Amino acid sequence: MMANLNGQTVNYSSLGNSLGVSNTTVKNYIDLLQSTFMVEIVPPHITNTGKRLIKSPKVYINDSGILTALLGLKDFTQLTGHPVLGSLWEGIVLANLKGHFPGTDIRFYRTNHGSEIDFLVMLPKGFIAIECKASKAPALSKGTFSAIHDLKPEFTFIVSPVEEGYPAGKGIDVVSLDELTTRMGQMM
């Protein structure tokens, strides 16, 4: 079940009902998986914007090999047509951020109306927004632009499997994974 929920917000009650256990038991199991580094829990960014925000955390399976094995994906062709590709890419970006910048406060932002940012990297005076797109020609949704407008991050990166990054708008750049860690290092 965790593989199918990779990168999604967790509803402990729903998972508990599906498994026939209490939501407390599910939360304890997920906490155990986090303490053994099997999963990463990303908390929501709660602001006083007057908007209805999603308050449940997102959960990622840390090992992409285990994730694809649990889903029965045997090769890249199967992965490219699978709905998990986007959340798998998000997990890879998250693992790189955690590896290069240990101890960094990373959150996500989502409203009930569809405004969202995959990751917010908290800085001493503000934050950087990171949107993950598994496409080589990434495009931001209306909801992402709305979130950027609401939150006003210091800068926004669109992380994509591109060879070389490029500007995508004022304060928004498309970057490769390597470029992200280099640019983030300069900002932190």
C-alpha cells in the first residue's frame, strides 16, 4: 500500500480501515519505517494565509529500487507509462536534497483548491520553492503559479531530467538535479 501512496499525503484512518487496524497502529508503523530510513515523511507548510491547507504529511519510500519492485515494474519502459513516475522523481529529488543538505527543513505546500509546491526548503529568512517535473519539457500548472504568487519564495526551481537548465520566468529556473544542488549550495 505504501508503494501505491508514494509521494501522496497520508490519511492514517483510510489506511487503517483498508488494513483492518487502527489509525494509531498505521501511524506507529510509518514512524517505525521512518526511523529505519525506509520512508521519508515531509510535513506540510502551514501558513496563516486564510486558505484551506492540506495538513497531512506526504510519505516517500526512500529506495527507488524497492519502490519499483513493490509495484512490479521491471524496466524503464514500464516505469515511463506508470502513474508513479512523477512521485518517483520527487523522491529522487528529495533524497538528493537530504543527502547534500542534511538537517535542512523541507516541507510541501498544498491547498484544498489545488495550489501546490512539491518542496519548500526553509532558509533563515524565507524559503526556496522546488517543483519536480519528470518531463524534459516541464510546464508549471495554474495551481503552482498560484502557490508561487501566494507564498512569494526567494526563488523557484523546476527540477527536471534536462542536460542543462534555463530560465523559465522571473525568479523561476528549470534545472537539472546536479544544477539544483550546486545552486542550492550557493544560496544556503
